[in-house]
Amino acid sequence: MRLSDLKIINHSIVTELISMDLAYHSVESVTRMQSEGSVYLKPRTTKSFGESKLLADMTASIPEMNVFGIKHYVVNNGHYFYYIYLYDFREKNLLAILEAEEIGRYRTAAVTALTINKLRTKNMHNLAIIGTGFQAQQQLKSVIAANPDFEKIFIFSPNKNRRTKFVMDFRKLFSKQEFVNCDSMKDALIDSDAIITATNSSSPVINYDYLKDQYLIIGMGAATPYYIEIDEKTIANCNLVIADDIDQAKLESGDLLNSVSKGLLQWKDVIYFSDIFKPEFKLSYEKNKIFFKSLGIATWDVSIANDIYKKFINLN
């Protein structure tokens, strides 16, 4: 391969080509492949190079798509730089390098929307989102696009000004939904059925005492063993606990690591996200308190990168 043949797909091109629909269907299709055992995944590894400097890599191989890839990012003094290296599976050629900040944002939101579609029951009418940062914005847009029939959407973050602006912005974007500006965590949780946490909190933002008898909680906040968004009692009372990748959760999920260390949960009782796509998986009344820890895996990033690459090639 000549260097001149290598495709560099920069941030502006990725932003032009990506969409909620593309990310959703890409994540769904590759997760179904993963449930059939036809995907190879290597969890994220990180290396620190001093204070506020980090290098991270994670890898996925998707033979059915004829690609494999590496998601690679660097953190330097609070600045993040994301890249995906996409390779041809058969020829082993490097096809493209994509700047991947938008891919990660859309991927995370697509996973949440897909999770709600797969695990939401007919009795789940109201949604809550805890957090009002940039990730929360894309999360909520994707969820509403895929699930437009939530009756009420409760919004909470401790920053009142940012929370109020968040609610006002969404009322303009989605006139058919009712958005509720909540002054407390309790107000957001007490009538909610599906709950998304999108925070970097090191202490719980979910309190079991405020939850209904059934719930679906999706934790997509910080991927670090030192941060805990969900209180121990909530996880102890769950009858279905899911992780996108269990090996990665053992390294990064503070919520699950904390509960396992205290004997409230065993790793053997945690299932893979791809398991819910298996034909034998069925929800039941015994599985109505659900927690899914979303850390982000290379399978989804590489699949979305491949779809963007194909659109890029078709346009050029």
C-alpha cells in the first residue's frame, strides 16, 4: 500500500457523515454478530505517563465486516485526542485513520437508545437523566429519536443554571415531550422507570430508596474504578446486571467493583450486553430491576468507523 492511498478522515468529515441513525444501526448489527461469537474484542488498556498524561488503546476484529481496528486516544493535561485505525481484515492493509471524538459521542448515545429499546417493558412510561453535560445532550437526543413515546422526562443536575438551559433547549427541540426540571435527585427518580446517569461523580447519584419497584438504569458515566454513580443498595437489589464487556468492567467499573468487593454481587451473575441479543434471552417479572454499566468497547467504535469509511469512499 502506498502512503498516498491512505485515507485520513478528519473531524469535520466525520461530523458530516455520522448520524444518530448510522450509529444506532451500526451498534445494533455488530452486537448481533458479537452475540453469535463472530467478533474478537480486546478490552481497553491504559498507560500513565505522569500527571494528567495517559495513553489508551482497545481493539476489535469483525470478520463479517472484513475489518479490524484500534481505538487509540491520548490525554494530555485535560485535552483528549481520539483516533481509530481501520484495517482490511483479509489484506491487513491500513484503510483509514479517523478522528474519533464524534464517533465516541454518537456510539455511547446509540448504545443507550438500543438498550432502552431492548430492555424497556410496556410499563415503563417515564425517563430520567442525571447529568446535563455534552454527553447527556447526545444521549437524550438519541433516546428520544428511538423511543419517542416517553410520557415525562425528568432532568436533574446540581448545576441549576445549566440544568435550566438544558431543559429549555430540549423543550424547543422536542415539543411533543414533557420535560421536567427537577430540583433534587429524589424528584427525578421517584416517578421514573428508565434512568440514565451521565456524570463524572465520584459518589452515588442514584439512591435506591427513591426508586420504583421496577427500573432500568443505564450507567454511562466515567470509566474509572474510583467513581461510583450507583449506590450499593440499588445494585444489591438488581436481578439483572449487564456490562458491555465483563473483563473491561473488572478493570474500570467502580460501581461493579465496589459491589463485588463487598459481597453484594458476584461476577458470575453479570452478563454481557451482547447476551441480550441471543434468541434464548427473555425478560420476565423476575428480571425487572436492571442495571447496565456502559463503558464503551472497541467493537462499536470500529463498526461505526467502518460505516463512515464506506460512506466516505462512495462520496469520493
